[in-house]
Amino acid sequence: MFCRRWRPISTAICHQARAFTIAIDGPAASGKSSTARAVALELGLGYIDSGSIYRCATLLALRNKISDIDARHADLIGLISHSKFDIRILRNVWLNNEDVSKEIRCADVNRFVAEIARDAGVRAEVLKIQRSVAANAEKKSAAAADGTTPNGVVMDGRDIGSAVFPNAELKVYLDASAMARAIRRWDQMNSARNAQGKRSEEDGAQTEKPAYPTVEEIAREIEERDYADINRAHSPLRIAPDAVVIDNTNLTFEQQVHTISDLARERMGIPRKHEDSI
């Protein structure tokens, strides 16, 4: 449901500016990335999963055995600043020309990413990367524009509307209960485990299935991550004053995508498209 109303902006302003930025924020496992990606595809905009950049930074720390951020702060900042990040709209995340899409979602990264993300130096370095990657995505979107819709970018994260793009044309805050988010994450992990098991069976390999956390354990991890994100000193998780808040606990994936896409269309001065948008 909506917790805030939005103000439509004039058609003239949208068409004159030609660039359109959608900032989607929210807590862990609220569906930001999958929703933002689908919205970008529907509207023909560029897409950036900013959380993947923090996960890549966390992977860099783990691979280089940096467990104490305070003691090896400069080392981690150097690694991040000299790395190449490529976030592609069809889910792939590349770090230094290596596809790390699956590795950045592993349990070790999940446990350590909040520690990395709270560091002010890391956030400052990632902010540069976010804006650079977003600018490149906007250029690609502009090249593909058909002249009837603005070029632009959709970016999701935890401080996009409040810190990265405070002047975004549309800001959305996606939320859901901790248990609903835990169930979704467990379903994702279970699907990935089943897919891996099927591939192993087809290859004739005998592999022991790794132990996965329960839904209750995931819910506790999510609540701990929420607390860390809300209470960190630098760029904490906040709802921007002008954001549209959508609780998607009881919404279908299609409903939330259609709702955000139609909100964007209204602000672009384009007619709404979907009957199921709220």
C-alpha cells in the first residue's frame, strides 16, 4: 500500500530535461533489485544495482583477508578504487572482468557486507563508482531512446534518494515485514540449491548439499541488518521526505513493477499503462 502521496510534475519539464532518474530504496530483501531491473526494462532505462557494488567491495575484502576494516582501511579503499565494476541489466555483475554474480550472494558476503557498508571511506569511494556507472548507463539509455520516452537510469540501494541522487525525479521506498522478506530470501536460496543439485545429478557428481539457514534464522539476520543500516553513522537507511512508500508484503511482483512504472510514466507526462497498478 501507499503510505505517501506523490505530486505529478509537468509534462514540459520532463520532456525538456530528457533524462529521468528513478531512485528505489528499501531494507534488505525487500525486492529492490529485481523490481528496479524490471522497471528499467519496461521503461527502456539504464539500471544500476548499487548493493552489488558494496557486495563486490565485500568480496574484495574477503579475498584479500581483510577482516579488520579499521586496521586495513587504506588497503580496502585502494582495492576498490583500482577495481573495475560492471553492472549489467540482465542480472550479471562483473568485477575486474570476472562474473561474480553468484559469489557476491554467498553467506560470507551476506554476513560481512553491513560491516563494509558502514565505513565512511568505503561509502565515499562507492559513491564515486555509483555516479560513474549511472552516467554510463544513462548514455546507453540515451543511445537507445526512441524519441518518445526520456533516457535515464533506475538505481536501487539504501541511500539513493537521500544521498546519491537527492534530486531524482521519482523516489520510491520499498518495504515489507521481516518475515516476508526472510521467506523470499529462503525461497531464492532453496531454488538455487535445487538448481545446483539438478546440475550435479546430470553430471553424475555426488556432492553433499550445504546447510542452509532456516527462515527464522534469516529473519533474525535481516533484522540485524536493518538495525545496522538504520543506525550507521554515515548515510543511514532513511525514507526520503518526498519518496513514495510502497509496502509490498501482500503485493505480487507484477503489481509493484507496474505501479512504479506507471508512477514514472505520470511524471514523464506519459499515460499510465497497467490496470493492476495501485
